[in-house]
Amino acid sequence: MSSTDYNYDEQGQFFPYFIFTISALVTLPLSYSLLKPTDGEQERAGESDVAFADVFATYKK
């Protein structure tokens, strides 16, 4: 069923996975909370009135 002896990670082969997991658990939620727009930014941004066809037409001249 289960062994009575426990093998520790003596060579440290799982240490990079541990560091990666801890840093991901901190970095991903923090970056999401810092980069998501607030409610006011969505309303202030609005839409652009520039027609891109007009912009391309001026560069073709």
C-alpha cells in the first residue's frame, strides 16, 4: 500500500518547480490586478472618430 520510508528531495531537483510555483502564485494575480482597466477607464476611452480608410488614402498620395 504505502511505504514507511520517505525519500526527501536531497538533490534539490524539485526546487526550481517550487520557486516557479510560488512566483507564479504571486505574479499572475498581481499583474492582473495592476493591468486590468478600472470602470472609469472603459467609459473615458470611447471610440476613435478616425476612419482608417482616410488615413491610408493620405499615405497613398
